[in-house]
Amino acid sequence: MLGLMQNWQLTVDRILQHAAEWHADREIVTRSVEGPIVRTTYGQVHERARRLSNALLAFGVKPGDRVATLAWNSGRHVEAWYAAMGIGAVCHTLNPRLFAEQLCYIINHAEDRIIFTDLTFLPVLLANRDKMPTVETFVVMTDAEHMAGIDFPGALCFETLIEQHSSDVVWGGFDENTACGLCYTSGTTGNPKGVLYSHRSNFLHTLTTLQSDVMGLSAQDVILPVVPMFHANAWGIAFSAPAVGAKLVMPGAKMDGASIHELLETEGVTFSAAVPTVWQMLQQHLEATNGKLTTLKRVVIGGSAAPEAIVRAFRDNYGVDVTHAWGMTETSPLGTQSTPNAAVAALPYEQQLPYRLKQGRAPLGVQLKLTNDADEVLPKDGKTFGRLKISGPFIVREYFRGDGGAILDAEGFFDTGDVSTIDEHGFMQITDRSKDVIKSGGEWISSIEIENIAAGHPKSALAAVIGVHHPKWDERPLLLVKLKAGQTATREEYLAFLEGKIAKWWTPDDVVFVDDIPLGATGKIDKKVIRQQFEHYVLPTAQAAE
Ligand code: ADP
């Protein structure tokens, strides 16, 4: 027997529609690429996005066609998203941090027809225009005045299109499983792969992020997403802020400590989300200028592990509660968040901290399990680590165009490529990437754990650990250290520093001091490059074993 409730399709156009009806005057404030701070409202954004939908229809955009954006976080970017999604087109967020070659690859793979771009990215588009034959129209997200100053034959002006079209358009009315957004993984291994979100998955992800144990957003919040809309959908904030009628503050292209601090204070921001490096830059700025945070209450850190020093500093010096979140493009992206449960909340703060520094608990809608190489499920004891697998209605089922083949296990779980533990309270902790974990004599060694400790040595600027071939143990850890300017150190000094902090058999077989440690497109240590550099490295212990 079927239920008798209304069959309301969960399409994201309803989110902006809701904001326009109930929170019409709530502001979206942008530090524009052109310079000035620009103010608009949900009412205006809704009206303008609908006009833009008519512009897309006039270009011949049909349901399912890909409409790309190459843009910073801004009110206009939000308009472009909803304009495309509202009429059933797919909004493809392009990551400007990709190399031009990868950018062209994903534009071609997606067969984007339209690209909405900020002024910032005109040079890269112009230089590569011949390499993106499917793109018919470039829309520059600026006004007529700035348009006059650019040299991009055939490009159209965003504000002119909005002026030219009416807002009389039909939004939604299609199946909630219709594709809505497309975002490619960064492609640190092989070509980038497309994750194709549906209206339903985005809608459900929005509801999940609103839970108070997740982001817990409300109509009273003022939210500054530093995390870009092109990187895993700004963790869903362009949906969750209008869903509750929170004010949105968009940083545009400026994400340095001083610019972010200025916006936090002048706009009365209460909630923000960003990767650790952003908070590090902000902290340095606050320390250097004796700055204060008078309105900020909560921040979410994710994308890579939150350093303890940041979590402590924001709480102790500025009264800001920091929670740690984990996720990936494939998970929409929010998978876990480290908000305390009742048992953890009852502990003194110092004892809560180890839990808060883990990547967190699964909200309703996310299922997690740990498995070993034989696909056996491992215990949630906080010690045993294995492959982290995930399932749920906003987790990837298959990549766009079938890339990578079948990606789910027999129980329908997606292998995240992360290695982690889950403790008795349900807090998951990442211990490594599965391709980086060091397999020594059949046991796993966490490269991240060793490098985090080594990075904490006062002389270290950066540290990385990789597995290097060993004739007896298969692989053994090699520690690379980039020292701070002017420092010198010895192998023995570092090994002594690690002693007692890790299991003895985890001790690196060698320490090498390097001038630089390569970083990838998202600012993370690029182990693929390091492994290539040290492909033929012979450990001193390997010689002894032979
Ligand atoms: P990329 O950063 O490679 O572009 P994603 O944004 O999808 O792609 O990154 C997802 C990966 O980032 C996760 O699988 C995990 O390895 C890492 N990650 C995300 N959040 C955290 C976190 N809080 N702590 C540690 N690693 C994290």
C-alpha cells in the first residue's frame, strides 16, 4: 500500500523560491571581482536568476545540457547556478585551480555549451578557446561598463542579458532524480572524474547539513563560505543558506586573512567554513594586528585535517567553536562532522579535544563501514584501521559517462580511498589515504600520523612520509623533511623526536632533508610526485637485508 501524502518532487529551485517568498529582504553581500562590496537580496537574486533562465532558453539550452561556471563565490554565481538548475540544465562548476589542460579536458568531457565566467578567468579561456569546441557562448559575469574594457570576441554581458529577459519562466516540474550539478574530482590519480548530483541528492544533502549536529544553520545566521562554490559545492552552503534564510557573505577572489577579517567584522558573520590554510592565514593576521572576532561564533574546518593549534587558538583567544568535517566531491560533500555527542559533551574540554580533532560522526543519511583488503568488516574500536566505505542517498553511485567502471562493493558502498578508524562513540578518524598507507610485512602504517608528528618538530617547515620498497618487509617508511629557513638537523635528531610517540616498528627507516615538498592543485602534499622522485631510493635497511 502506498502512502497518501503529496508527491512533492525534491528539486532545488524550491530552495530559492522559498527564500524569495519568506526571506525576500535577507541580504547576499559580495566582495565583487570589480572591487566594490555589492548588496542584493534573496528576492532580487530569485528574480534575476529567472531572467537568466530565459536567456539560457533563448540560447537553446535544453534539459540535461551542461552550463558551466568558472567563478568565485558571489551573488551572480548563485544566480547562474539557480538559472541553470531551475530549468533542468546541469550546472557544471569548473575549478580555476586546475591546469589549463585539465580544464579543457573536463569542459570537453562534460560537453559544456555555455560558460559563465568572472573577469578574472578571461585570459585562460581566450588562450584555450580553440580547445573547447562544444562551448557556444561565453557570458562574462559583469556589467556593461566593465564589458567595454575587455577584448573577448563574441562574449556576452551578464547584466545586459538580465536586462533583456523577463522573469516569466517555469522552474522545476521535473523528476527529482534529474541531474542538477556536475563537479569533477581533482584528478590527483588519472583523469578527473565527474560526479553528477541530482536535485534529490542536493535537496537531501541540504536537509542533512541543517541538522544541529551538522552545520546547524538558522535564519539568524550570517554565513561566509570561504570554501569555493567550485570545490564540492561550497559544502552545500549555496543551498543551505537560502533554505533557512540566512544572510550570505561572499568573499569573491580575496581569501587572505585581512580581507576575510574585514568581511567577518563589517557584515556581522556568525558562521563560516573553510580549509585549514584559510584559518591559519586568518589567525596570523589576527595575531599580527591584535584583531578581534566580535560576531563569529562557529566555524567548520574540512578538506584536510584540522590542526590542533587552530582549534585551540580560535576557542581560547577568540571564543569561536571549531568543528571538524570530512567529505569529498563524491559525497556531496558532507560525510561526517565532529560535533560532540552527549557522552563527549559531558567531558571537560581537554578530554573532548581528541574527539573534536577526529573527522567526526555520520549524520542520518550517511552509512559508514571499515573493511580490510579481503573485504571483511572491521570493528569500530578506535584502533583498528581499514578502508573507509560510505553509502547514502547523496553519495556517488557511478561517475559521469561510466568512468572508472563499477565503483560500489557488493553491499552498495563506495570506497572513499581513505583509511580510518571509528571509535566506540562513532567518531571516524582518517589515518591515511589508501594509496599512501605503508604496507610493511602485511601490516599497515599510517603515513599521515608520522608526518604530523614530524611536522611538529620546531625545525620543520613541512614533512612527508612515503612507503619505499624493502626486500623483506615489502615497504618501509621514509621521512622527508623540509627544514625552516636557516635550520640544520640530523637524521638521529628526528628519529629521537619520534621515539615514544609512535609504535617502534613504525619508525622510518631513513630521514632525508629536502629543499622542497611538492603540493598539488588543492594545496595538499603531492605524494604521487614524491613517490616518482624516490622511485629508485634504496633504504639503508634494504641493503642490510639483502
Ligand atoms: P580533492 O581535495 O582531492 O580535490 P576532495 O575535495 O573530494 O578532492 O577531497 C576529498 C579528500 O580530502 C578526502 O577523501 C580526504 O582524503 C581528504 N579530506 C577531506 N576532509 C578531510 C579532513 N577533515 N581531514 C583529513 N582529510 C580530509
